[in-house]
Amino acid sequence: MDGFEQPEVQQMKLVRPAITLDNLPMFATDLQIAEAVVGREKAEKWTRERLPTLANKPGFPAIDEFHEGRPVALVRRFYENYLGTGSTTATAPPGKADATQWKSKTRQRPQA
């Protein structure tokens, strides 16, 4: 050789960043949603095995035929409710309210 050696060229594997629900369009395909929920490696299996169960649960959004995908905002809301991570407002416990439990005794007002 002439004294100039070429460095070894290593093949670099391009890694795509992970997909999140925030990265998805307003309406996404089931595979896109699966990648955002469980990751690229598990997405196809999740779509085949888990999605049919979720699709039958109340609150999981149906595919919007016009937009050819599920509304991502509603998928996010479903998971917030499912996991209990969403913001909730305080509500009364189920049942009828009993005013006698919270009404205090009448007190005498000072007379002026």
C-alpha cells in the first residue's frame, strides 16, 4: 500500500425514534396506535391478539370510515380512564344524598 490506509467502514443501523400517541396524526391506523402503545416489536402481535378485545370494550373508539383510522384523542382518553391516569373531577359517592348528615344544628344568633 502507499501508506494511506482506509479506516474500516462500519455499517450503522438507523434507529427510528419511538412512536408515541403525541406523534400520531389525528386519526391513526391500528398498527400506528399499537406501535405507540406497546412499541414497534410487539405491535403486530398486539394488533392481532389484544386489539379485538379492546375494540369491544365500552369507550374504545371505533374506526372512523371517512378518515380511515381511529381518533387518537379518544384512544388517549380511553387509556387514561382504563389506567386511572386521567384528570377527574370530584363527584359524590353513588347513592342518595342525606341532608341530615351534613346539616348542622341551628345555633342562636346574637341579638344586637
